[in-house]
Amino acid sequence: MTKVLLAGLGGFLGSSLRYVVGGWVHRMVNGSLFPLGTLVINATGCLVIGFLAGLAETRGVFSGEARVFLLIGVLGGYTTFSTFGYETFQLLRDGQVAMATSSMLLQIVLGIAGVWIGSVLSRIL
């Protein structure tokens, strides 16, 4: 039961952070049709999960409860894959094939690169 509560609390914090970051990015690029907020959130979330998972795997710095809170809760609430799917669908439905394709490629490439870079950073520090 404790892990369920930790995941829920972490999800609340991650979702709140996603709302704040997404709003901030949207204000910075006002008027852009490209879903940059989702890209920033997914790329930074992947970077952080790569870093934290790398620390957990190589240095054992997190307990099982901390991993549930951070990796499942906070980062699960923060990243926005379902939003990415919905925004991509909207772009395709609206005939914005090039923008949808760009978003898909960037989300995937930057997401995987972020996990790799975060993992590398966790081993360097």
C-alpha cells in the first residue's frame, strides 16, 4: 500500500510540474503550431529517467520506495506520451503531415538520446 501512495504522490507532483513546464514553453513560443511543450517535457523526462535509473543501477542510491516515487510517480506523471499521441493525431487529421512526422521523429530520437545521455551522466558523476 505504501508504494501505491508513493506512486500517487509522485504522479501528482509530476503532473503538476508538467502543467507548469508546458505552460511556460507555450508562453515562450506563443502561436506555434508545433507541439514544442510536449517535446520539451518528453525529452527532459527521458534525460532525467536515464540519469536516475543509471544512478540506481550503478550506485544503488535509491531504495525501492524511492524508485517507485521518482521513476513511476514523478516521471510517469511528468512525461506526456498520451499527449504526444493525441497532438500527433490532430496534426495528421488537420493535414499537417510534415509537422506530425517531424514531431514523431524528434520525440523518439530526443527521448532515446535523453535516456542515453542521462545514463552516461550518472556514470560520470
